[in-house]
Amino acid sequence: MLALKHRIAPPTLNLDEPDPECDLNCVPGAAQEADFGVALSVSAGLGGNNSAILLGRVA
């Protein structure tokens, strides 16, 4: 929620060497300013306990 509020994309953990052939912006190294309206958080737990939440910024 803070990333949406402050319009900052947090860095991807443990991404030291991004694949140069992948054209996705994986936010390596440090946070970046970003203008996005939704964020998806997916969590996987033991025994098949999974959850997902889609967050959006209000206009």
C-alpha cells in the first residue's frame, strides 16, 4: 500500500544480474519512481494455504 501511495516500485530482492534479453523492468538494485494504479500481492504457505490481494489507488 505504501508503494502505491508514494508511487515507488520497491527493488526485486536477490536480483543481481538481470537477463539482458528480458525486456521487463524488474527494478534491480534500488527503488524507482513509478506511476501505477494497482498492485498484486501473492502469498504461498505450507499445506496449500495461499492468498492473493489486489490493491488499487483511489482516484
